[in-house]
Amino acid sequence: MSKKKLIISGIVLVVLLIAITSSMYIVNEKQQVVITQFGRPIGEAVTTPGINFKTPFVQDVNVFDKRYLEWNGDPNQIPTKDKKFIFIDTYARWQIIDPLQFYKRLTNERGAQSRLDDILDGETRDYIANHELVEAVRNSNRKARVTDTLTEPSSDTLIDIKVGRQKIEKMILKTANERVSDLGIVILDFKIKRLNYVDEVRENVFKRMNSERFRIADKFRSEGQGQASRINGGKVRDLKTIQSTAFEEAEKIKGKADASAAAIYAKAYNQSAQSKNLYSFLKSMETFEKTFDRNTSVILSTDSELFKYLKSNK
């Protein structure tokens, strides 16, 4: 009998231990809990960290995250107001602020993600479709010099951004929060992560961009060739001017040199003639001294060189 009591006491103890364990749950600082009984929420949500109790085997604990949660949209092909198809990729951050209402409307985070897909993708499509591409690309309150690569270049046109990307994001965020106000969640932030042309348009854009760059390069090349021609023309002109001036200066120098040389030649010639006469006179006197004496008689013609000097001495 004592053995049976011991077994029964052990069974009761185990059942009580299981019951106590099943009835106790812990909520940490990152969690918030909704208690449900047969699928229906009971009481208020538990948002304070600590140890709590519930009815074992009957009530269930539904745990939700208190932290900021992420939502990443799928890239969608959307036409803008000016009929340009683009791929747009978005993301958002959201939080569960009323776990009881959240459970009633969405049940779990998977349901919330699906609902956010519908709301945020739809609002993004509506707002992008109602604005031109430049408004989705540029921020507000700025002026930009743009070139429309899908039409003729208009680089001299200044476009005033009246709405801009930031304001579009804020409008999407505001409208989306209005639509989720009864879901127990709030969307904290919404951003356009990436924006690009679709493949067909992107190829045309690249072709237009290349064409525009080639046109600008040809313009620069033409201006460079014109500048080179002007420089070469100026160089040839300056070279001819320098050569002409140098030739003129050379001719002047040659003329002065020729005049100086002629004067030197004339002077040298005059000095040479006087020296020649002196030399002839001295030689003649030497010949008289060596040839004649007091007893020598000589007959000279009037054409003789010796007679010339004798005649001049008279």
C-alpha cells in the first residue's frame, strides 16, 4: 500500500511540475506577448519584461518582436508620368505598436509582410506614375542642369524640382501609415533604394549618351584643330617675319662690310703704290751706285727708267 501511495505521489508531483512549467512564461525586453485561448486573444497584451503565468494546456503564448523590423520590396517596372519605364526598388522599416490589434488583424509577421507588400508597392506605383522621372531622381529644393537622353539634348535648360524624391518618399510613407493605422503597426521609414531604366530603355539611353559624348568629343576635336591651324598660321607668319627682318638686317650688314672692305682696299692700294715707287727709286739708286763711277760714261734714252730719276733730280 505504501508503494502505491509513493507511485501516486510521484505521478501527482510530475503532473504538478508540468502544470507549473506550462503555466509560466518569460517575456524579455525584446518581446511582447498576446495570450490566446482556443485561438482567441485573452486580456491585454503583455509588454513588460518579466515572469508571467497563464492557464496551462488551454492558453497559448504568441510572441511578437518589439524591435524595428525590415521590409524589402521587390523591384517593380513602373511607368512615370512622362512615359518612361523604370525599375524601382524600395525598402521600409516598421514596428508592432499594438500587439493585440496586430494579432487580430494579421496574426503573425508573415501576414504583416504580405500586407505591407500590397500597401507599399501599390502606393509606390501610384506616386511614381503621377510624377515625372526627374522628380523621382532629384531631391526637392534644387535646380539642376539636365540633358534628356531620350530626346534632343537640352543642356542649357534649368529645371526647377518642385516635388522631388524626398517629398515623394514622405508622401508614400504618410499614405501607407494611414492605411495600416488599424493593423497595430507603424511604418517608421520608407526609402527608394534603387531606380533604373528597364533594359530596352537603358540600351537606348546608353546609345544616346554615347552619341552625345561623341558629338561633344567631335566638337572639342574640331575646336582643337581650328586652334591648331591658327597657331600654325601664326607660327608661319612669325617665322616669315623673322626671316624677312633677318635677311634685311643681313643685307645691311653685308653692305656696310662691303663699303668698309672697299675703303680698306683703296687705302691699301694707295699705300702699295707709294711703296712701289719708293722701292723702284731705291733700286735705281742702288743700280747707279754699283754700275757707275767717276770715269763711266753712259748713253740713256729718254724712255729709260734711270733717266727718269736723273731728270727728276734736276
